[in-house]
Amino acid sequence: MYLNCHSYHSLRYGTIPLKDLIAEAVLHGIKAMALTDINTVTGIYDFIKACQENGIKPLVGTEFRYNHEFRYIGLAKNAEGLAEMNRFLTDYNFSGETLPLRTPKFESVFVIYTLENAPETLFENEFIGVRPEEVSSLLTSKHKNKISKMVILQPVTFRSKKEYNLHKVLRAIDTNIILSKLTEADYCKVSDVMKPVESILPFYEKYPEIILNTQRIIDDCNFQYDYSAKKNKKFYTENRQKDLEKLTELAWEGFKERYGNENLEAKARVEKELKVIDELEFSGYFLITWDIIQYSNSQGFMHIGRGSGANSIIAYCLGITDICPIELDLYFERFLNLNRKTPPDFDIDWSWQERNTILEYIFGKYGKDHVAFCGTNVEFKYRSIFREVGKVFGLPKEELDLLAKNPEELHPTNKIVQLVQEYGKMMGKYPNQRSMHACGILISEEPITNYTPLEMPPKGFPIVLFDMHIAEEIGFDKFDILSQRGIGHIDDSVKLIAKNRGIKVNIRDTSISKDEAVCNSYLAKGHTIGCFYIESPAMRGLLRRLNCDNYKILVAASSIIRPGVAQSGMMKEYIFRHNNPTQFEYFHEVFKEHLGETYGIMVYQEDVIKIAQHYGGLPAPDGDILRRAMSGKGRSLEALQKVKDNFFASCAQKGHPETLSQEIYRQIESFAGYSFCKAHSASYAVESYQSLYLKVNYPVEFMTAVINNQGGFYRTEVYVHEARMSGGTIHNPCVNKSEYQTTLYGTDIYLGFMHIQSLESKIAHLIEENRNKKGDFSSLEDFINRIPIGIEGVKTLIFIDAFRFTGKTKNQLLVTASLLLNNFKPENRDLKLLQEPVKEYKLPTLERSVFEDAFDEIELLSFPVSCTIFDLLQTKHRGDIMAKDLVKYHKKQVRMLAYLISRKHVPTKKGAMYFGTWIDHEGTYFDTAHFPDSLEKYPFQGGGCYLLLGNVEVDYHFPTITITKMAKMPFIPDPRYMDAKDQYRTQNQIKEDISLTHRKPYPQGHEINLPRHRMKF
């Protein structure tokens, strides 16, 4: 009898989580019910499964609304009925038109209107829903002659009075009004709850037709879904056999290019993988991915294939990835095996500038009806909940900020705030809005609207209305098409090198970077600012602690730096064993043979499979089940228990002592959830090496590319500093030399207009376009005549010294600009008067401090260019020692003067601490540690230079200063201001990078609980 039930997927309307809705139905003995969430089918696939598990017949449909107004309910008779509704809703989502007051004539959909909005005539498939409380009005209603077309309508939206109030809060959030402004039309009726069928049927005793109609709809709605069948585009060619033939042909072609003809190990691996790929009907997936890569290569784009897909030698031979799985002992089973129930996917990165071109190719080739992004549910978050709920209770902005920014224990204790907290907690984990998955794309065999309506977000690519997990459940293998700035750094560097030096670098040849000695020396010293993944202070410190000078150590470093691995204590233990290889014993010979590369530590997810296979005797696919289950990705506890039992049985059969097997299983259990995919680390390491190769050999071009891709871990100023340290000469923007992006001429780097904070981007682009068409600007007057810019924009360019080619001072240029533009009207721009030279006036010589330019630069760029930050300090002291000598001062106190680059918040058991990164007067980086007791007396006071006092600790080649005292050093007075209160204002604009960490403190050495010696029996 329940033909109109809402879950919390009816966004900001329904209050009942899907599982709870089913539980409510079971509680009331319901045998059939429909899920009709508002304008979506997000929950129907989980709903169908849950209903079937509980002996309930599931009906699926949609409640159609437009601008909060109810239109009608649609219930699918079958799969075609769902597709009809999905296509109908998709058309209106894309067009933005008003949803019509009645539906088109659906062939396989039952439509239910209400008494208030039912049309005069009804099609065969159309009915009017009558609520129990409306039955008494039928005798006098204008619809009394339509009783034969009526059904029972008992909507479900909430479960209790408290949830009814929550429903109103959600409606107020959705309509952006306070609770007291809600009208009855804004929220559901108080009767929208689930009740036993026996309590509803008596209302309709006099109208048996209504009951029969309702039952007929229930009987005739038989939507069924095959969860086991693949929904992806099945074949790249015409059929499975031809797909396999094509994949086999491509694989052997790539094999010859990668390995030649004699590598028997690689040949056997190719044959094995082809067999598994065919058995799992995955050939088409590989070929579609290959096709995307072929298009990318044809456009000259660079890509990085990473993730578990790099465990496949077929992917390597097809050019999807650049990681040799044999070289790194990568298990194919980590990516694909016969026991794996959920589909894997390839993660492929492009430059953020080129990704859209790839997406347009995919959508164009496979058709807009067959391609869409995965959706995602954006939930109400902790801080936003209190802000949103506080607004509907009428709290002012100041109080909303207080609630959002402070932990709950610091909130006021009045009744309103208590209500905000109460309803806010109820909304935790509720979906708030639908959004687009960052990278997951679905390519379907049948039109994708057979499964879901589509929405068109502002980015311009359609999205399905379910997330990646549901996509997996219902048979879709997604393609992850990602973007990152690291590839942009590499790609743009190669183009700049060709333009600036005439050298073509084949950066796709990964061998040129991994084997270069100079690159390895940079790596070991942590000279990696600007390089993908290895430039953060923590990573540079790790590289120095490991004296990392080769590819395999970098692969391990890329994994152990991950928060989970580090938090488990594995990073500390790895560093110890790497630096003290004689001070530990391998736990078992299997650990030495198969984990010798990582000193017997399970650093990678593949290591779990290795130990399960080579120590426990399990087949590799079972080892992968173990890994997935322990990492939280396995869904079956029964499968985990079965594999665990098999592990111990197999260990006993191999003669291993039970206590040893128990300890090894404990280690697997402890670390499997933290470990990282080795292929993923290897892919990162390759890209890191490519970046480093360019930084070492073409540093000015590389750093210019980093600046133009808007950096990475640090702010632009740090990369400008690095460019200067690499041999580049930094110039302020110039209207005759600069472009929107930073420009390189030899070793002269002209900062781009994009970095001038108060200059409109359209003006910045226009300057470049105009100069390209009409040549350089001859004077300020010529510039004003050609560029439609106001007086403030001209002043900005004057202050940044963009007209220095004229030979005039800033003061002279300001006077000239004022004479030209103060009374200027835009419509007179092309008149003859303006094209004549402005009258020259003899101006008095105005004295100008050499530091005025630096303060102008700080205001407009946020950092100085014409001098260093140290030149602006009142003190001439530059510290007692320089950063390059710190390793000589182990356990000694030092005093240094340094500029703050970044600081990272880190939780400890004694409170918050910070790690700081600085540069000294010579431009060299060094690191500090600030513990809670020191921070309490000597806190950070924003960006700038500090005098530091502390003790040096050299930890495996890496010096850190533990700070005992620090003081921020004042700038000289800003000479541009006469008023004392303004003379120190500019230094407050100096920036710092701050990163916060939300994790548990890392364990101490004694807490890691990883034995360094063999067990004795």
C-alpha cells in the first residue's frame, strides 16, 4: 500500500536512511513498498537488494517535483518503465525547462497524481492518489466520478515527531529561510509516516476499487535487476573473440618493444594475464583504455598510468602504464584475479590543462547517451551542519561563526544552541547535495539513462545519480580520468626547453632519469623543490634520512610517507633498518627472500599477498582477498574467515610452528590496512624522477613551468626563490615583455600578469593579445590608447614598474597617467586628441627610497623582487651559522636568522606542535621543530623573518633544530608612508604556508611492536 516512500536521498526532505526505511517496513509487516525519492533514483539499487533480503516486494520510481512543487509520482512496471522516466527527467534537467503538469504518455510507467493536481482526463496508466484523511471528502469532491481511477496514497517521509521537526529544519535549509517563515506548502503533512496496513485499509472499506487498483499496481510492477551482468560497453570491436584477438596482437607488439623476443619470464606473464583477462571478459576494458591512450599520444599529450593497473604487464605492453611489473615484482593478482568480485580500474593522469580534451574525445567517441561521470553524495559536514542549522533558527552571523569554528564544548549553552546541536547531530552523514565524482567515468553498452537520470553540473559533463560504490554493485567498471599539476610541470618544461634552448627532451623515456647520477645526488640531499610528490618538507626530510639515491628506495619512500603507513610505525622502523642493516634479523627466510628490498617490513599491499603465498602457501588470489578484507575494502567477513582458516591450515601443513604463524598473521592484520599499493608508489616515483631530471638539467625552464602551473606544495614566492637559486634572473612584469603567464628569455624570467593581485585577468590577457597583433608599446600614452583600462589599473602597472622601458620614474608616470585619464571618457579612446603626445611638464625631482619598490612589490605580488626579504629588516645580523653547516652542530645550540616558508601542525600526546621550514640569508632551506612548551612562550606570529635559538639534532643525515626561543624581526619603516601607524602595515602581508594535520600522533619506537629478532622455539 506504500507507493510513495522517501529516504534521505530525497535531499533536504526525507529523514530516513535507506536501511532504516526497510527496517521500519519490516517492523510494520509491510510486504510491498515503493521507493520514490524526489527527482532521483540514487537509492533504488540498494533498496531492491535490501527488500529482497527481507521478503518485501520492491517497487521503484520517482517523485517528480519542480521548484519544490509536487507534480506526480512515477512507478516503473519494468526496466523499460525506469528508462522512460529517466529519459524524461534527463531532458528537463538538461534543458532547464519547467517540468510539465502532467507526464507524456508513458508505456511502462504508472503515474499517480494527487487530488489537488489531477488532470481532467486520465490515461489508462494514470491514477489519483487519495490519502486516508481525504477519503471522507470523496462524496462531495469533483473527483467522485473518478473513484475507479484512484489508489491509496500513504506517503512516508519521517518516523517520529523529532524527525518531523528535523524534516522542517531540512526544508528551511533547502528553501534558505528561517523556520518561522515556512508555510504548509513547504513541508510534508504530519501524517506522512509508516503504519501497519491494517490501520490504513479501514479508511477505504466503502471504496474497494481503490484497494484493488492499489493492489493491481503492486502486482503489475515487476522491475527486476541483474546485478551480476556487466553494464559497461562490452566490446571494443564486434565481439569478445575479436576483442581478445586485438588485445593479443597489441600485447605482443608492445612486448617486442618493451622486452625484445628473448625474455621468457615476461612472455609467460603475458600469456597468463591474457588468459585471466579473457576469462573475466575484460578485454574490451583494456582496449577502450588503450584507445584513449592512443588518442592522447596522437595529440602529443603526456599521461601517467598509475594505481594497481601498473601491476599488469599487458598494461605496460599497451603503453597504458610505464612500470615494468617484473622489475618491481608486482603481482597481477593485486589488479585482477578470478576471485575478485569488484571491478578494478585504471587510474590515468593528464595535465590539468589537457584533461578536458581527453574527456571530450571519450564523450564524442562513445556517445553522450552512453558516457557519464559517476556522481557522489556530498554529506552535511560537522562545521557546515551547525552553520546551516543555526541559520534556520535565526542566529546572527557572529554566532554562526562561533558554532562553526569552535568545538562543541566551547559552544554557548542556551536553548537555541542546544536545538542546533541536537538537530545538527541527527543530520550527520545525511546527503546534502549531489556532485560529480572527481574522475570516474562510466561507458555503458545500453543507453545510460536505462539506469539513471542524468544531471548537467556547471563543468559541462553529465553525471549519473549514484556513486562509484553503487556503480560497482550494479555492474559498471569505471575509468578514472584524472588531472594533476605535476604532469603540467613536466609537459610545459619540455615545451619551454624546446622553445628556449632548441633541445627536444624525450621525457617519456623513463630510463634517462632513473639512472642519472646527478639526479640521484639531488634526491639524496632532498634538493627536490618543485618536483612531483617529493617536494614537501616531510618528504625531503625522509629522502635525506634514507640518503635515497636510487629508484627502488624512492618507491619505498613514496609508500612509507603515506599517513597510514607512517602512523602504523612502519616509517620509523624502515628508516632504522635502512640505516642499521646489521641490527635486525629477518623474521623468517621467506621475509628475507621476498621482502629483502624493504628489510622484512610489509610496506606494500603486494607484500601481504607475498607472505600469504610464500609463507602461508595460499594462492595469490586468496592473498588478495586477505589484503582487501583487512584494508576495509573486503565486504565479506565469511570470505575473510575462510581465507584465515586456510592460512593457518596451510601453515601447519608446511610445518611452521603455530606461535610463529600467529605472530606473522598478527603482523599482516596490523599492517595490511596501512600498506600502500606498490605499483602506485612506483608510478609516483617515475613521475618524481621525470620532474627531478628536468630540474637538474634544465632548472630555469622547469621552475618557470612550475610557476606557470601555479605551483604545488608551496606558494608562488617559494618557486620564484627556487628559480633565482637555479640561475634565473627574476624581473617584475613588463607590458612589453610579460605575458599572462611567466615568460622566459634565456635565463631572464619575467613574472606574468597573473601574479599581480589587483589586475583584472581580462586586462592581463588583452595586453598580451594587443601586443602580439600591433607590436610593442612605445609609451604610456600608446598603452592607454590601445588598452581599455582605467586609472586604477594603470596605477597598478606603474607601481609594479611595468613601464620601466620608458625611462621615466614612477612619479612621472603617475602624473602623466592622471593627466590622461582623470577626466577621460572611454568613448573618446580612439579620438585624435588622445593619440597626440601628452604635453610634457617639467616635474620636480622627487627623492625615492631604494626600498619603495620592494614594498610596492609586496603589496602587489605578496613578495619582493627587487631585493631580498632580509634586506628589509632593521637588523643587519644574519645569524651565527648558515643552514649548509647544520650537520656539524649535532647536539649543539645555534642561533639563526631565517625567513619562514611553511609550518605544519602535528598532534602529539602532549599537545600540538609544529614543524617549520625556513630559508637562511644564503637561500638554503632548513627545518625546525616547535614543541608545545616552546610554542606557549614563543608562538608563530605570521609570515616574516625570525631570530631562532635552538638545539640541533641530526637524525640519520638530516638536521633539525628544536627551538627553545624565537622572535619575529621587524622590517624597516615603509618609506611610502609618513604616518607611523601605516609604516609597518605592509609587512603583515608577508605570507606563510600552514598545513593542519588531523590524525593520531605517530607511535614511539617501543610502541611499534614489530620484533627485530627471530622468535625462539
